[in-house]
Amino acid sequence: MKRLLLAFFLYSFTLSAQSNFKNGFNAGYTQAFCLNKSNCNVKVPKAPKHDENRASFKDGIDLGEIMGTVDRLKQIHGSDYENLVGFSQLRLINSRISFMENKQLYFIENDIETAFKIASASKILNRAGEAPDQYGPISQQHKLLVARYKSDYRRYQRDNSVAKSSGGPTNIGIGPIKNLNFKKLNPAFVKAGENTFKQKCTACHAAERKLIGPALKDIYKKRRPEWVINLLLNTTEMLRKDPDAIALLKEYNNIMMLNQNLSEKEAISVAEYLRTL
Ligand code: HEC
């Protein structure tokens, strides 16, 4: 008996260590689907993908309960269930589901690919940006990105990858940055870069309009990331010696962009942020 207990203990321990969220989801789903009755055999669907380390047992229960309720209602009422349950109630349930799904996205702020997978699997990404930002500004930024591309990860990749050498810009400019290729968009850098941009650049730059300096949307269609960062870190020399910078200076009637004294990390973050404009 003792051994059995121990085995059970170890078993449940490894289970919860493996996936709190999945266990929560199974429990919540079963409970809701079975209307709290025991002796009810139910095939629990696969829990949506999530970050194992951050989604909690409670998150699993919340989502499981809602999905279990909906599936049970469908089973009882068939295709009529929308009418029977009442439209507004159903909307409420659906919005709670999407809230939970959105919430899953918050847990995976560092992995935008997974975010897209969840968003496209659920086909819902409701009201991004409207809900209060419970999980911090980086996640919010991340979620907005996913929302903007409406779970179309291919288009996101296309828009966020730098033009490859064929036909794309090649000049890397003059300065400390010799080789930099953008990878997956880094939401933490984007957020930091946005702050710097607001403090130090918006006096002269906007995304879509010329101000004192050029509009910066789509900048990487014509400039290498190295060139942009070198312009930020080594402004004076770039404007004096780099042919593209000299041409630009001429175009802007010799209005010099001032060196903003950014650190290398700040410059890279701003460069990352510019990708999202
Ligand atoms: C005092 C105004 C001013 C400030 C502040 C300023 N810029 Fe500029 N920027 C310009 C001007 C003017 C140009 C055009 C080149 C020139 O004449 O110096 C330019 C050019 C650029 C270019 C090249 C654009 C192109 O079409 O190739 C980039 C990129 C850029 N700035 C980014 C930034 C960033 C990022 C910041 C903030 C860290 C910033 N600038 C701050 C005025 C400014």
C-alpha cells in the first residue's frame, strides 16, 4: 500500500511538473463537460499550445471549463445550440474563450512563432490592445504585432525580413557595425527602441510623413540595418563621407541630423523598432 501511495505521489508529481497547464485544462474541461458529475467518461481535446513554464494550472482550468461548457452545450443541443443558449450568452462564452486564448499569447512573449500558431489555430485574436495590459508592455507589443498580421505568419516574415542581397541595399555605411542581419523580431528590443525613438527622434521623424527628416517606414527597403545603426552611432562621419548619407543630406538642404549619443544597444533597439513601423 505504501509503495502504491508513493508511486501515485511520484506520478502526480511528475505530471504536474511536466505540465500544470495541461492538467488544469483536463480537469477544467472534464468538470464542465460532465456538469460536475463523477463517473462521466469524456474525451478531452488537446489543450492549446502554451509556454509550459509560465501558463499555470489555474489558466488551464479556466480555459478548460469554458471549452468544456461549450462542447457540452453543442452535444446537448446540436446545431441548434446557439438559438437555445441565447445569442448574447453565447457571445459572452465566446468572448471568454478568446480572452483566454489571448491570455495564452501573453505567456509566450519571447516566441512569436508560437503566438502565430495559437492565433491561427484558434482563428481568434480579439480586441488586441483594448484589454488592460496585465502582463506588461512587451507582451502587449507582441500581441499587437500578431494582431496586426492576423495570424498570417508568412506575411509577417516577409514584411519583417530584410531584403536579401538581390536588388536590396548593400551599403553598410561607415562605423562600428560591420555585419548585422535581423532575425526574429525581438519584442523586448522593439519596446525599448520605441521609448528611445519617442524621446530622441520624433522631433524630426515620423513613420509616414516627412518632418525635418525623412519618413522612416520601410527604411530597410532602401538601407541595410548596418547603415542605419552606423548613421545613428557615427552621424557626423557618415554625413561627411558616406555617399548615400551625403546624397540624403543634400536632399534635405544640408539640415544635419544631430548625433543623439545613443549607446550601441539603444541604437540596435531603435533599429529593431523601425522594422515595425
Ligand atoms: C534634429 C533632427 C533629427 C533628429 C533629432 C533625428 N534625426 Fe534622423 N534625420 C534627420 C535628417 C535631417 C535626416 C536626413 C539626413 C540629413 O540631412 O542629416 C535624417 C536621416 C535619418 C535616417 C536616414 C533616412 C533615410 O531615408 O535614409 C535615419 C534612419 C534616421 N534619421 C533615424 C533617426 C533616429 C532613429 C533618430 C533618433 C535616435 C533620429 N534620426 C533623430 C533629422 C533628425
